Amino acid sequence: MPPDVPRRYLDRIAALIAGGQRRILGLTGPPGGGKSTLAESLREAFPQRCVVVPMDGFHLANVELERLGRAARKGAPDTFDSAGYVALLRRLRAQGADEVVYAPAFRRAIEEPIAGAIAVAGQVPLVVTEGNYLLLDRGPWAQVRAQLDEVWFVDADETLRVERLVRRHMAFGRSEQAARDWVASTDEPNARLIAATRPRADLVFAWDEPAAAR
């Protein structure tokens, strides 16, 4: 079961969707920062009223990354179909109450996106989309922010975040050394790029905030 979200964040979301209209909340932050965990916690906190649509569903397929010579940088901004992601967000914002929009998901077990894996019903008021580059201001990524009602930057302890990434890569087949090499050469350059977008967020979310702030 995902951890509980501090009450003040839940209250903010409740106010956001109080009118019943479609709202899209973006969660961004560096790799391993806990975006997926927060998204799942929000889905559980608002049952039947929330669906999660990850940006990772727009990873380019491995065969296309190989063709482009980008396989060794998988996870960098140019290894996603960013224009396709923007198009989906626009569809979700304009979605009719009787319409179902299908979104792709990313399956880590096979390291590939799966088309049409997430059904978004028109009556669901809250779409949570999480990913690294929601506030990036280059290329099609620069069009993402206009489609989102709010963007939260998910903060995390750097040591914990890196170790979480290493364990994730090891869980999907890399040796510890290979996992650490990938984090250092690929994940961390991306993390530095993402950290620079933090000032554009509406708020910074931290799991470990003082109890008094909860």
C-alpha cells in the first residue's frame, strides 16, 4: 500500500476538483524521486475520481531508439514522443463526459510502451500525469505546462533517490555496477536538467515534511 499523503495536499486537490470539471495535475521531478508512488497514493485517496496517466507511456520503442542511435540515453528528453504526449493531454482536457480516451503505459518488465493500456473515462474529474519533463521549456515539451492545471515538483533526499534508482535497475536485470554506471551516465544528467525546472512548479511536495505541516 502506498504511503499516506499529508492532509494539506489532499485538501488542495479536493478544492481543485470540487466543481466536477476535468482537472489535470502534473507531478514532476528527477528519476527515482517518488513521482509514481505519489501518483498511486493520490489514486487511492480519490477512488473512482482519479486516473493516473504516466508520461513514460510515450517512451520511444527500443527498436526506434536503436535506429536513432539513442538507446544508450534512454530516458533523455529526445527519447520520448513529446509531441504525442502533448496531443494526449489536449484530448484529455477537451474530453467529453461520454468519451473514453485510451492512453499508453510503460512496462518496466519489458522496457517498452504499451498502446491503449489506460482507459480514461470522461466522467473522471482528476487526471494525474507524472513524468520528468513536464516543466521543460524546449521543443514540444514547452507546450505541456499549458495543458496542466497545476504542477507539483516531487522532492527527495538525493542519496535515497540514487540508491532507489540503483535498486530499480538491478531489479530489472542489471548488475550493481552496471546499474550504478547507468545512473551516473544517464539518470543523473537528466536529473540535473529536471532540477533546473523546479522554480516553475506551483509547489514542492516532500514526503518528509515536518509533522506540523501535515
